Amino acid sequence: MSDINLLQRKAGAFEQFSELERKLRVVSVWLLSGLFLGGLVIGVTFLVLNGRIRSFEMEKVTLARDINAQTTKEGLLLSLKDRVGIAAKALDAAKPWGKLFPILNEIAPNGGFLSLTIEESGRVSADMEAFSVDDAVLYVANLMLLFEDRKIRSPQLLSFALLETGRIHMSVSFYPTFAP
Amino acid sequence: MSTIQSTLRQYQNLVISGVIILFCVVGILFAAVPSIAKIQEMVQTTVTLSGEIRTLSEKQSALQNLDEISLREQLANALSAVPAERSFPTLFETVEGVAAQTNVAIKSMNLAGGTTLATPSASKISATEKKIGTRTVPFTITVEGGMSALENFITLTPNVRRLLRIKTFSITFPKDISPITISVDMDAFYEPLPTSVGKTKAILPTLTAADEEVITKLSQLPLVTTQTTEAPPPLIGRVKSDPFSP
């Protein structure tokens, strides 16, 4: 038995066209609505932002004018800041050599120094005279004690000579730290 | 002609929809996209302006809170410690003052090295000055006095308002109490003041605790010059009437 189908298997060209037309209409309506709404949002945002930018620019101009009116104060502050920085450097560079004398007293309490030279590097070279070996040993021991207390650094015994008179001539060098 | 008309009539809705879609696409491409880009730019501008206004507000507020009289006084103190020029009068007066206070006699005082007579800012900075971080006037002074007086001189010299640095010195200790003569190589510090303020937008520097400490220390140092300290000339923010004047 053979089947007889009187209906068309495919929709007709007219229906396909109608369907396409309907879809395009929907798309066009959505797109147009989207464009309209987007344009509205963009327009409002533009107006708001433009207003804010104008307001900020006016505020900026006012603030800049106020700041420019206080240039003298700003100049004084900048000069002071600059000067204080320079003064701090100068204070650091100026070593308190007055603090060296108590150190000398600690090395040789009975005053065994003959001469003293201070170099720009901060190195102190001293010629000393001890009445006996015990005194000389005491001077060296005192130097080491000051080194341990971090009051001086790099102590060196440069020369040590026993003189005919029985006295001892010695040269030492060190760097005072001027630690508080 | 009638064929075209009938075709248009047949596809009228399709054409209208197509035109609308085309219009929307063109609108998106040539209006919406550039507008969005412009808005992004405007948002960026707003953020930048907002930041600038915050900075300017802070600067304005900080400037308003500053006391000009106090600033002038502090700067005058700092300038009496490290002047803007070599200021030989204050240098000689300071050394004389220290010598007088410590009872030592000045035998001689020589300015060492070549001291240019040009404006301070025109003079070249030596390697030592670069290392220290400020310009110096090197000089040598020969003083005579008792040992304790010389000790006092060495102690007081770096502790007066016109800041001085002892570079080198030698002492030959006397066998008795007779006065001794020593020669001391010294530096006096000076540095020209800055001559311009930064841009309006530039952040205002603040005085740190360390700065305040230095200011206090400087104000506590004795001023041994007889010259009065005046408020500093406001180099900044003032236009010179004669541009060739020093």
C-alpha cells in the first residue's frame, strides 16, 4: 500500500520570506530601542561628566589661585626644608673634636702625650712617652678597653722604642667614634 | 518600472527592517562607539582632576596652617648657621667670638684655596663639597693659648650657630704650662637658597621629626656674631627689578 501525502513537505517560499521578515522586524525593533536607550544613557552620562569636569576645573582654578597667593609661605617652607637638610649634612660633617680630650685622658691619665695630629679622615695619630714598660702596657690596655667600649676603632701601635733614658717612646693611631 | 514598484511593495517590510538595522549598525559604529570612548576619556579626566584637586586642597590647607612668622624665624636661624653666601663678615665674627669666649688669641687667619668672587651658585663644587653635600669656605686659623683654653676652643668651634668644621689640627703638648700655638684647618659652610618654587601641583614638603630636631638644635646653638639675624630675603616668588643684580 502506498502513502499518499497531500500536504507540502516544505513550507512555501512565501512563508519562509514572512518568517525572515518577522525576525528582521524584531531585530530591528530591538536594535533601534537599544540604540535609543544607549544614546539616552550616553547623553545623560556625557552631560553629568561634563558638568563635573567643569566644576572640577573651576575648583582647580580657585585652589591654584589660593596657592599662588601663598607663594611666599611656600617659598619659605621650601627654603627652610632645603636649609635644614644642608644644616643636617654640615652638622654630620662637623666632628665634635672636643670629645677627643676625655678619650686622651682615658688612654694616658697621667698625661703621656707628646704630640697629636688629627687628619681630615678622622684618624688621630699621637706620639706618647711612657716612664716605664708598665705605663706603656697600661696605655695599650686602655686603648684596647676604649676599642671594646666602641669609643675608638682601628687602634694601631705604629712604633714602640725603648730610649736610653729608660723611657718608652710610642706612636699610636686610632679613629674616635664619638659615640654618645 | 512597474516591476520595480511591485518588487518594492512586495519587499517593503523587509527593506524597512533592513534600513533600520543598517541605521542602527551605522549608529553603533559611528556614534555609540566613539561616544563610549569619549565617556571613558571623560571619566579618566574626572579621576585625574579629582586627584589633582585633592592634592591642591591638601596643599592649600597645609599652606594655610603654616605660620609665616615662625617660618621666617626658623629660616633666619637656619641661615645664620649655613648662610646663602660665603658671608665673610659672619665667618670672621664667629671665629673671633669663639676665640674671645675661650680665651685664645688669634695669631692669623687665612682663607685657603682659590675663592672665586663670582656668585656662589656660579662657583664649582669640589669633590669634598660633593661628599659633604654643601659648599664650604676653607680657611686656616692659628691660635695661641693655654691647653685648657685650646681644648675649649676645639670643643666650642663646631657648636656655634655659624656651622664650622675642624678638618685637621696638630698639638704639641708643652712640658710646662706655657701657652702653645696650634694651626687648625677649618671649613665654614654655605649654600645658595633655591630660587624657584615648583609647579602649583607640586607636593608641598613637610618638616619631618628629624627636620624639627635639626631646627631645635640650630636654635639652641649659641650665636657668637654681633650681627643681628634678619628675616631672610624672600628670593622665591619675587621678581628681581634688576635681573643682573647678584
